[in-house]
Amino acid sequence: MVSSTEKKMDRRTFLKAAGMGSASLAISTGLTSKLLNAGAAQENPSDNEVMPTRVFGRTGFLISILSLGGGLDWTMKKGLLRMAFKMGINFWDSSYNYANGKSELGIGQYFEKYPEDRKKVLLASKPSLGEVKRMSDQLHNSLERLKMDYLDLYLLHGVDKPEILTPEVKAWAERLKKEGRIRFFGFSCHANMAQMLTHSAKIGWVDAIMPAYNFNIMNDDETHRAIDACYKAGIGLVAMKSQGLTPYVEEPFRPLGPVKDEDMMVTESFMAKGCTLQQAKIKAIWTDERIASCVSQITNFTILKSNVDAATDRIKLSGSDMEMLSRLARSNRSLYCQGCMRCASVTASECRIHDIMRYMMYYDAYGERDRARRLFRELPASVRNGLASRDYSLAENECPRSIKIGSMMRRASKVLG
């Protein structure tokens, strides 16, 4: 007879092998076509089909449906950049702050070595939100690091309020375009996505948006209408936070929350189909043709191969597959903050609950603990001080996903403070 402890261990082992844990383990299932030898891979690109592309809104640029996230020190991983390019990934995303500037530095070093590749890549970067003068200075520094005269796309980082997109910002963006320092302008968005997308479709001067978008929220009616408005307005959309990983929820620590029978069933079903659950989650985003691309932080050759396989293989998700993911989203809805910011409407003081939830996802699900702590320290002291002792009952009552906000904030204060 198998003990409950042994059964739990079997379930955890199974979920890791199935790709529910770290994405870097996806290849261990044997579901990808070939094991990737890192040395050989740099000389022999994938034997899969050609990377599919989609039109990136009114920019007219054809971008790969799989994009390269830039939150890494690319000075140490230029071979990975080379392989991504050879596999057809032609949208690369970076930021002024990623890897303390080494993301942009590494990309600049890469294009200095392979200048012809630059003509075939749409390169995006982002400043920290702030005064126009400060963002201009960051753009100047970014271009120096990249050793370039211009960026294809400049995205304000983490816009969650319509009032951030002021007439001054519009004039600034138009001036940068006229000066030839950027070709297109937009923003990334971790929270309040529906309102921001809808607003952008109305104002008419945003070229591209990178919203959080995954199986947890893609069936939300308000989000669906907002994406449709942007698509019709010609705004290019690139989905981020594609895996929809959930944060810590209870002791003992489990980065993806407690394992449920629903998780097991969905995982087994996709394994039988020939892909991991993580690959299926990305494929679900690609079923929405309004989304031009899905950005993924690819940290090694294994993840690169797994994600490229997902983009180029012949496995298509059926209606029943999509319904399975919808059931999984409903089953885990209390574990995932979609950034609706309704909690902010009932708090007496400044509320950054949605940001702290995201930092905890970095800490627990991504394993990026230093990054999570750094971002937390950048919050105003008025937000950080007393975080663990505040009353979150009103915020929890307002949360449409019934997240245990108080428990999360107390743990955030302990591990990030």
C-alpha cells in the first residue's frame, strides 16, 4: 500500500516531469523532437518548420509568434541570442533596468558582431516610468549600451493608469519619432489591462502594447473586448506573463500552489497529446490571432528548443483542450492575481497590492528572488512600512478572485522586506 507521503512525492515528481514546475525541465519528458546539445545547437538550428509570423499591428512588421524576453545578462549568453535568431525569433524585448543594464549591453555586443542580423530583428526596450526628461536620458543611455542610433519600439514600462498617457508624453513620443530615435511607441501593462487597452484604442497614438495575457485571463469578457478594440485600431499586441504561474499560497512552501486532481488531469491529457502543459499554455495564446506574438524569458537552450517546438510543431489545440485550460483557470482562480486593481478602490492609503503580488510571483514561481527584493525596495516607504499589520478585509471582499490578500502581504513583508 502506497503511503500518502509517497503519493505526494510521486505527484510532485510527475508534475516536474510534465513541465508544471520549472520550464527548463520541459525537455526531460522526451516530448520535444530532439535533445538539444548546447554546443551543437549553435551550429545546427532547429529542424522544425519555419517560425510562423504575424503582422504587428499598423507597424506592418512581420514578427515571430514567439518573442525573446530580455531580462537576462546577455553579455554572458550571446550564443543563446545567436540560436534564437537562427530559429527565427525576430522580436527581442529588453529594458533599461534589466540585469542592471547588461541585457542591453549584451544585445549591443551581439549586433556589433552580427550587424546584418540587426536589419531582421524588431528590437524593443523600456524606460522606468517618470518625468519625460528622465526617460529621455534613459533612452540616450540605452542607445549607447546598444551601440545604435535608434530603437524599433520604445515601451513605457508598467503603465496601469490612463492619466500616465498625457499630451506631454504624446508630444515627446512624436518628437522621438521625428528625430529618428524610435520608430514606434507604446507601453507594457501588468495591471488594469482592460481599461488601458480600451483607452489606448480611443486615443489613437499608441502603436503597440505588451499586456499580461494568459490562459487565466484570456476568457475574461472585458479583456476580450479591450483586445478587440486594440486589434481593430491597428495596435500591435505582444502577450507577456504567458504561463500564468501562481504565487505561494500556503505552507509548506509550494511555488505553484497545492497540487489538485484538476492539475493532474490536464497535465496527463496534454502529455498524451504530445506536449507539456507549459507548451499548451503558450499555444492557447496563439489561438487568438489578434495577438501578434508571445514574449518568453528564455534562459537556456533547453527552454528555447521547447518553446520553438511549441511554435513550429503540428500540434493544434482543440476546443476541448481550450475548455480544459479554462477549467484549470477556474479551479486556480484564487491563486492568480490578474491585476484588476479593484482592491485599490477600497483601501484608505496608497495600494500597491497588485505590484507586490507580481513581485511574489517573481520570488516564488520564477525563482528571481533578488529581482523581487529589489523591486520591493523601490516601493515608497509608506507602502512597505506596516505592510504586514494592515487590515485587508475590504480588499479581500472586493477581490473577484477571492485571493487571500492579507496572507500574501504578510509573507511579502517577511521575505521581501
